Amino acid sequence: MHPVKLFCWHFMAYPYLPEDFDEKYDTGWVTVPNSLWNREKAKGLYQEYIDQLVYADELGFDGMVLNEHHQNIYGLMPSPNMIAAALSQRTKNGKIVVLGNILPMHLNPLRIAEEYAMLDCMSGGRLIAGFAVGGGPEAFNYDVPSPRARRQFWEAIDLIVKTWTDDGPFVHEGPEYPLRYVNAWPRPEQTPHPPVWVPGARSRETMENAAQRGYAYFLSSRSHGDQTRQAAEAYAATMAKYDRSYTPFDFGILLSVYVSETDEQAKIESRESIWYFLRNCLKGHLRTKGRTLTWGPGVPSTSPESWRGFLENWQFGADQLGDTRDWEDLDRRASIIVGSPETVREKLIALVELAQTGNLLIQFHFGNMSDELARKSMRLFAERVAPALRAESKDVFARDFPEMERMEPAQ
Amino acid sequence: MTGALLHAAGSDVWVESLGDGKQVVYLHGIADLHGIETEPMAFHRALAETCSVIAPAHPGCARTEEDETLESMDDVVFHYLRVFDALELDTFTLAGSSLGGWIAAEIAVRHPERIDRLALIGPTCLHVPGHPIGDVFWFAQPDDGVRFDGLRNLLFAGPRSEAGLEMIPDAKDKIEREMGKYRVFRFASLIGFKPPYLYNPRLRERLDRYGGPALILWGENDSMVPRQHADAYFDGLRQARLEVIYGCGHSLIVEAPTGIADIVGEFING
């Protein structure tokens, strides 16, 4: 039986915002002026972040997770593939998870097929290929009409996977990306192709499309609770429709962790950077104060039926993660888990059980967190949380998924 | 309910029909019937006192089927040509407000022989360098999760105008109105998000293709489509009359419903 897989996710936030950022700026996304970029202070920033991911590999994490964002302070990876290329040369064991390239933002999916194939070869077959459809900010950044993004997205994924699996040259007829000669060199090292992960925010369309193709579904929500369990169950049910058996490794969740010696110490050390992350990085994304561009009629990517479901449950002006007031409020959202190794282990095993998930994608670096504290938290996690979590998760999976014993090892 | 489903070339189109007299096809905008509003408004009812108003809902709006393959203005023009054929309209008057005005202009320059008169009420659609059309997609998301000052400011004469607050209140509106807003923005996004926003870079040079009488109505305080666009229409169309409505913003049919209906009705029957 496989234990839960533990990944280290780095967002690469911009850490040098002025102290009055929240008062002065209505968003950290799209229009946040890049005159705030401090060239002097930012020297060596990417190096520091890449080194932290290399450290994660040394500590024995199952992989490193990267993603794509543009024109914002939340994540400085317009091209996650460049960071992945660097990691392919500096890490040895962990998977390199790019979650993902935002397909509708790119002119031609063939380029993504080529770059991912390169990364898979360069890393010795360690790539997990994630594909994302993009949200509101992305629509504004690259001027992508939202209602069209989904149809571009699934056509692009199918073309990319076919590029990896079918012998070329072949013709792709479109409609979005018609190509006469598809014949990518290189081909990926993994056969039939690198595992595909698709993030989703519980929409039925994404679950259907991912389950039908046998891809892993990654819940992009940052807060956890009953809805996380419901999403896992919905994905399991959707897989069953296509005669596939759900295992915890078909589903992943994002959460954030800070570990220190004691609960109190953990709070003292992480308070500043966590609230920098909540107030600044989430402003414009998952914060009600200011201008959130993540969803709305102006970026109408979901079907009208899905929007109706969302509207019926959504309270306009309700607090979101970025509006979190205090530790108690933070605790309630089960999004950022802060505490001693014991506290974190206890909460994470409960989350594994609740979410029925075998992939924990964990953010360790927040906003303006120092290199020293980020590494300390990662080390304490690897040494004092991960071993117990792996052992206990095996028991949970053996109890809840007994049929997994007979199945092929998860990728 | 005076509307009905019309079957036109493989899809269902929702058409509202009001009044008697000379036929006018009216293409809607955002703060409009088939947009945020579900029922005919004061403007449509007033216009129907002097004309036969035929108001189809754009693809995906009201009960008109969404066309998942739709991606360009050409697709919209062909959609409407089929609608006009199904309605057995040969030569008729075409009117449109906001993005409906854009579609009306695109149809008129392609098929001037079918349009005897053209009435454009605050149309989007031209590219006037240095004077971009307002970012209605950006401001469709509220400030602090609840306030629509930005959207009202674009669509009406100021962020707190009475007409604007009534049409787009702060916080969540009735679900059907929210859905109407979502659907009309979805349609607008398909045709008008790229290039940003709501214009066809080639239309201006084609305006002279339409030689019939044209009426251009513009709100004095339209902050969505700058006044320079009105002048560009006036210069580009061969027989245009421009009227600027004082004290109004972009949504003339909401801000001055009976006054606009009178001017448009007179023009149609002129």
C-alpha cells in the first residue's frame, strides 16, 4: 500500500512590497504597478526560491510543484517551464510537477508538447504534466475571451497527449488549432506519456473531461472542509461513470503549512509572512476587499448552469481566505496549517482522511517569508511530520481503499 | 409575455414582438431587454406605440440557444441573416443599442440593400486611436465584493445615477437578472473581448458601404464609448444625423426612455 505523497509547492511571491501596499493598491494582480519591483532587492530572488525547491528534493519530498501566473505579485513564474528546466538539472529524485501551463494563453499547444517533452527527457522522466485553463486575471492579462478558453483547453490537451503517443507526422484538423504537420521532436521519456494533472474548481465540465481521459484531478480551492470531501466523492463518481476506479492518487489538494517547535513558536515566526500573503498576494484573487477578478460576469468561463449554481450559494461581499481576521478564523478554513510537528501531523492526517486524497501539495513559503524560516519549516516537516504521516496514511488507505492492494502502483 | 421562440436554421431564437406599424428590428445591449432585463422596458413599450418592434435575443441571451462555435462578428451576422429570413423580413429598419448597435452597423455595411433606415444608439465597435472603449468586462466584477460603481459609471451618467442604481444595484440582484447579465456578458465576451474591447478594427473604413439614412444617438456623458466615436460614425456614414442627448450616459434607452423612443420612432416613420 502506498503512503500519501507529499509535494513542496513554491509560488515564488514578490516579497518586497511597501508596508502601505494594502491601503494604496486595490489589487495584487494584473494592474499592480510594476514600478514597485525593486531591482536591487530582487537580485538573487529566483536563486533563493530555486534553492528552496532543491532543498525539498534533498529532504525527500515526493516532488516540487510550480505553476504559471502573469503580471502579479502572488507568483513570479510567467514561465514555470524555465524553473522546471533549472530543477531538472539540480534535483535528483522528486517529480517535477508543473501545474500547469495555462493552455489558452499560448499561441500553439505544440510548443507546450515540445517543452514538456524536453523537460521529461531532461529530468529523466520525472515530469508530471499539468494543464490549466486559467481564470479571470489570465483572461485580462493576455486578452483571452473566457467563454472560448475551455474549448481551446480540451482541444489543446488532446492534441498534446496525441503528439506524445501517436507517431508523427499527423494532421490535426482543429477547429481551434489546425495544424498540417504534427511531428514533435523530442518525445517524452515516460511511456505512454507523463502523468497528466488537471486543476479544477469543482465544475462538472472539468471533472467530466478529466475523468473521461483518466487524468488526475487537482482541487484548486485553498480552503478545506466538507466541500473538499464532496469534490473527491464527485470525482470518484465521475470516474466510475467511465469504468475507472478511484484511488486517492487520482485526486490532489493544495494546502499551506508552517511548522516550528511549538504551536506558539510557529505562530510567532509565521505571523508576518502569512498575513503578507493573505492581505497582499490574495488581494485581487481570493480576497473580497479590493477588486477580485478571479470570477464574475466579465470573465464568464463557466457555463450559465454552473454560474447559476454558484450564484445561488454565493453571498456577495462574504469574507474569503484573504480577508481572514485572526488565527481562529484561519484555523476554521483549514487552508494554512500552523503549529508544532504534532499539531500539523494530526491536522494533516485528518485532512487526508476527509479529502480521501493521496496527493498533498503543500506550500511552505509565504509572501515575504525569510529563507531561514521557510527552510526550517520544511526541515521540521520532513523530519518530524512526514514519516508519521506516511505511516498513518497507509493505514487509512488500507482501510478505505482495500482494493488498491491489487492495483498497479500509482505513478 | 409577448415573446416567442423562432426556429431559425437549426437553433431556437427568442424574439419579443410589440406594437403595430412599420417594422423595426431592435438589437439589444447590456442594460436592456434580453440583457439584464427580462421584460420589455419603458423604451420598448414607448417605441411600440408608433412601430412594430421585433427584438430578438442574441445567441445565449434570454432563451436564445447559445452557439458554442460562435467566435466572430461574421458568425453573428450570418446568424442574424437567417433570423431575418425566418421572420420573412425583406427590407426593414434596423436599430441597435450599445453592442446591439455594433451588430446593426456590421449588418448594414454588408447588406445595405435590406436596411432602409439605420438607428444606432450609443453603439460600440469603432477603433478610434487614443479613445478606447471602456473596460466593461473589468468593472463587471464589483468593488469590495459588493459595489458596482465602476460598472454603473461606464453604463450610466456617473457611478451613483438613479437609473444606474435601479438597473444595477449593489450586492446580489434577483437570480434571473444576474443570469441575464451573465449571459449577455458571455455573448459580448465571445465577440468583443478580443481585441479589447468591443470593436472591429475594419468597420470604420467600411461605414460608407451603407448609404441610407442613419440616426446616431449619443449620451453627452457616455464614459463607455467616447464622444469621438460618435463623430467617427457621423463622418463615416453617408447620410447620418447625430443627436447628442444632454445629461445622459451610455444607456440612453434606460436614462431617457420615452425621449429616445420618440426620436427613434419619428426617424423610423420619417
